[in-house]
Amino acid sequence: MSGASTLRVLGEDEVRGLIDTDLALAIARGQLLDHAAGLGTLSSPAAMALDARAQGGTVFKFKAASIASPGVTGIRLIARANAHADATHVCAVFDHADNALIGLVSELWLSRLRTAAFAAVMVGHLASRGPARVALFGSGAIADELMPMLPRVLDIADIRVHARDPQRTAAFAARHEARLGIPMRAEASRERMFDYANVVITVTSSCAPLVLPGDLAPGALLCSLGNDNEVDFRVVAECDRLIVDDADFASEAGDGGAWIAQGHFSRQSFAKRIDALAGEVLAETRPGRLHERERVLLLMQGMALGDVAFAAHALQEAERRGVGGTVAMPASGQSPSGGLARSKEFNSGESS
């Protein structure tokens, strides 16, 4: 990491390319195992919101975590004027060596990469044995990052894709089929998505459930990544195992948060229904799938550990390559003597 006197600033264009697919999977796996071993600390509560619209601002969301490898603490900030295009993502990273602010990292693309990597690691670990027939709901930016990861963790027979825009869905399937050499097709029918599917992944902005009671075959793994309500609450009763990345945040966001807001669970009853955390399953300190015919529901809402780890690794690689702007930070009590050597504004884009 940079010394305490230097702050590195990475804009969106600079961050892209600093972490490849294989490194993303390795970071995600490492952070899940560290979390299970108690080597990472999440903020409490897991996320905070600040509505500044009455003062002329927007809605802000904050998440924070400390991680052991590398030894840093980070704070992720999302400024969200609406749910999609007008969101700014940034992570501030502090070095534990001297508690200095060492980096500001644009996190729009990194958050997508992190979401895909953490999901892929757990899907590979929890899927039933044998060739995977994947049903993917969603063809957006996170799904794009997920596609090259899935063949690294699964033996895939074929992939079906269902999303709102038929033309975009067909283009998505054709693009990734050519890129990966895996049979893929766009599927217009929601119901047909579940024919023979043993891995179902939802990564959409849908507020109406896409997975309903009776959809999942015995032995299927369902991984929900969306911010809203992609899975009908009654599906929980059909699943043998419920696994989440973080119980606190899973009670606030995504399907868990929706089920609680709808009154189907209290926070206490939802917490009792959870069988294990993702990191515990990966570390094999608690069981994941117990037998091949179990239906497993995996809710991955994204831990701040991942945001901080990805930002920290981007900073390490940027320092090695000499990428990004730098600011000379003054010692305590002194006035700033330096400025940006080179920087770019943090890009705006859809939230993930």
C-alpha cells in the first residue's frame, strides 16, 4: 500500500482492468473464509441510510468493514438520486499501519464484479453434482461479469436467459455463447426457464417475484442477488436449506428484507430460519448441502468486506502500475502542500 503521506484516487475508467476474473474469484473466496474465521469485521448496523433530500441533497447509503488481508478499513458510499442511472459509488480505504486515508476508489464496476464473484464462488460450492443446467434471470451489467465466472466453478451443460427486453436478452445470450463456447439461448417463457434447471440465478431489479412455489426441481440451487423481491416468500418453505452471506444485511435488503417488510417474517424468525452463513459453508464449519436432492436457497446481498477488499486490491495494483491520481497528504496540524497529480471524476451509472 502507499505510504501515509499519499492518497491515491482511482476513477471509474482507471479501475477497470486492475482486477481480472480469476483474481476476483480468489478475493471473494479469501474474504468468505476470513469472515468465517472471524478475521473481518462488518459495521453495525451493516448499512446506514441518510435522506438529505429535504436539504437539497439525495439519498446516501453507507457500509463499512475492516479486513485482515490486506490490513485496511473501508467505507463505501453510494449517493443515489434514483435507483439506477444517477448513482455514484466510492470506497474510502484506510491503512491499519497508521490509520491514514490511502485511497478513494470508484466502485461502480467493482461492485458489479464483487457481486458476481461472491455469488459464483458459492454457486460452485453448493450446486449439486453433475452437469449444470443454468437458468439465469437478468441480462444486465452484473450478469455480464458473472458469465465468465460460471464456467470456472461449474461444469455447464447449457444456460437459459430470461429478461425484460427480448432483443437485449437474445444479444446477451449470443454474445456470451460465442465468448464462452457454452450453449445459451434466450427464453421468453418464465415457466420454461425451470425445465430441467438445477442452478437458478436471479440478478434483476424486479420487485415482483420471478421464482414461485413449485418452480424448483429437487436438488436445485437458487441464488438470489437482486436488491428487491425476486423470490416468492412461499419458496422458503419448499427449500431444505437457507444460506445467506450476512444475516443482518439479508434482513434489510433483497428478498429477506422484502419478506420482513411484507410481514411474512419478523427479523427474529427470519434469523432463526437461516441455516448457515456462506463463509461458514465454504469453510466447512457448518454444513451447506446435505444431500443431492435438497433444494438450497442462497441469498447473497453483498458484504462490505467484499467492497473494501476489491478496492484495496485495486489500489495495490494501481500503485504497482502507477495508475491514478495522487494527493500529497499533510502531517497532522499542517496545511496541504500538494494536490492531484492526475485524477478523474467518479463516473455515475446504474446501482448494483
